[in-house]
Amino acid sequence: MGTKRPLVSVIIPCYNGEKFISEAIESVLNQTYQNFEIIVVDDGSTDSSKSVIEPFLKDPRIKLIEHGQNMGIPVARNTGIKMSKGEFVAFLDQDDLWLPEKLERQIALFEHSPPDVGLVFSNINTVDSDGVIKEYKSMRHIPSHINELAPQEVLKAVFLHNFIPMITVLVRRACFDTVGLLDESLKGGCDDYDFCLRLAAKYKVKYLDVPLALHRIHEANYSNMERFFRDDMRIVDKILAQFPFLAPLKKKKLATLYCCLGIDYQLRGDFSRARLTLCKAIRYRPLSIKPFLALLLSLLGHWGNRLLRVYQAARAGIRNRVI
């Protein structure tokens, strides 16, 4: 008889997720790797999420935990982690999906890796509200040969660019004992980024250059650039205090954050705030071309936005032409 393969705990936070939560759960049930438990944390939903989830509870591998009120994604994720029993922990959002071989491929990589490997992640596809694939996302800014880099070098790369999608992450459970749980004070959507930074400082990270999950783009996505920016700024201070060797990268990081926020303001038509924010990006990194171009386009108003969207679409097409 072969050795029993490890149990994976899948944590799915849910808040008013009645529209998509069943598809998320089914994408786990359809995995080729079947030794898992699913912990759905209903984070104070006021819609019919519970009634959608309840039929799945006939499967003994699926558990529902309910919060009496909405407490936020990091709290829900931590609740799931604390209740889980698996040797490995994975995360899936209520509106996203996994491809069938996601767990199988990641567990296989862990089984052939030393114990200092703490996290495995992959690329994603994006889909619309109907599940139609819109774009392949080969994650940008990932260092070449990342799987051979020392943790300190990976930490530098992740500090500069958040390229680890949480819905693709599989984490060795022991890592939580070392680096702690998710930071529940980060309510803007960057709790996963903070956790991945802390983990990358202590453990090796492995990357599978294939899409293993589907991120759904729809009107109710939990994403807001201003919330992300506020969280990111807190994380910069927090991580620099813990890892001072990252200090030389601070200006480059701040330039990137202000540039992304400025472009977001621009695309939303808030051109005055866009210009002020892009000027801050230029101040932190005067030789960077991107904020200068964005600032120039912001002077053209809505015509500049049209050109910016054409530019972004062209860049996405070039990146993804390898598919």
C-alpha cells in the first residue's frame, strides 16, 4: 500500500456570496486531488449564502462556520485556519475558481521539495461573471529562476511587486507557527500580501508557471485602489521595520504605489488628483518613464484615458501572446 497523501484544508471566506459561492465549492470538489477538507466561513452574510451552502454540507469534508457579524476577510481566513486540520492550507475566494489539477500539481511539487519550501503559487486566468475566460495572466515581475533564489532575494522581489495571487497559494501549515496568521487590522484587501512577505522572509517559495485558478472580474469585486494603497503604505512601514535591508528599495516601492493610484484616479476621471498623485510618484523615482507618460495623458483628459486603455490592452496582448 502507498503512503497516504497529505490533507489539504481549503479556506473559503464568504460574505453575501450567494451568486458564485456554489461554483467556488464545486471547483474544489472537482479537483483531481481529493484528500481535502473545505471550511467555508460565512462572515455575517445578509443574503441567502447559507441556504446555497447548506446542500454541500452533506459531504463530510465540508464545514460551515458562521460569524455573527461581518468582520472582514483576514478575520474569516484566520477563523478557517484555526479550525483546519490539514498539513497544507489553501485559500479560495467566494467568487473565484480552481482548475481541476490545481491541488494535484502543487502537492506533487511539495512532495519533491525539501521542508524549507513553505509556499507554492501559480499563474491565473481572469473570467467574467459568466465564467468565460477573458485573459491569461502570466504574473509580471517574477524573477527568473525564482525557484532557485534564496528567501531574502524572493522577499526583495515580492516587496517591490505583489505577484503572488492568494487564490493560487498552497502553504505548509507549519509556516503559520513561524510567521503568524493574517494581519486582521489590514481591512483593505492586502492581508494576503503582508502574509506572503512575512513568509517569503523565512521560507523558500516555489512557482508553477501555469494557470491553476480563475479570478472572476465583476461589479462587486472586493477591490478598491485607495483601500489597497492605504494598506500597502502600512505594510511598507511594517516590513521595513522588520527587515531593514529592504530600505534601499523604499523609494522605488513608493513610486510604484503612487503611480498605480494615480492611474486609477485618471481612469476614473479624477484628473486633478491623478496629477497630484503622479507627481508624487515622479518625486520618488524621477527617472521612471511610466508616471511621466501617465501624467502627460492626464493632461489630455478623457482623450488621454482612451489612449491609456489602448496602451494597456496592447501591453496585455504582447505579454499574453505566448499562450
